[in-house]
Amino acid sequence: MRFWAYITDLIIVFSVNGLLLIPFAFIEGTNMNLFGFLTAQGIISSLSAYIYFLLMTKYLGQTLGKMLFGLRVIKKTMAF
């Protein structure tokens, strides 16, 4: 179930990244390489995926994929 929830989350993240990166498709003649191997598109894609997983898990306890499959991240409390 976790695998399918993760695949669902990846589909969501890739869709959002596609919407965020559309403006870069229309920029012609510019070099988007920042450090030789990093591109602006790669950095934006990585940050959006990181922010999605971080914020969804922190504030809701689950991502959209986990919601769809009924999974939830819970905080384990330690008893002494």
C-alpha cells in the first residue's frame, strides 16, 4: 500500500512540476545551467517535491497518496 501511495504522490508532484516549469519551455537561447550540472528546472523540481512531502506530512500527517490509500504517519510517544 505504501508503494502505491508513493507512486500516486509522484504523479501529483510530477504534475505540479509540469505546471511550474511550463514558463521555462518558452525561454529560448538562455543557458539554464547554474553550476555546470545543476539546472534551474532540476532545482525547482527537487524543491517542490521536498516541500510537498515535508509540509503535507508535517501538517496533515499524510500526503494525498496516503490519504487515498488510508495511510497515516503518527508520532510515536516514548513512555518511561
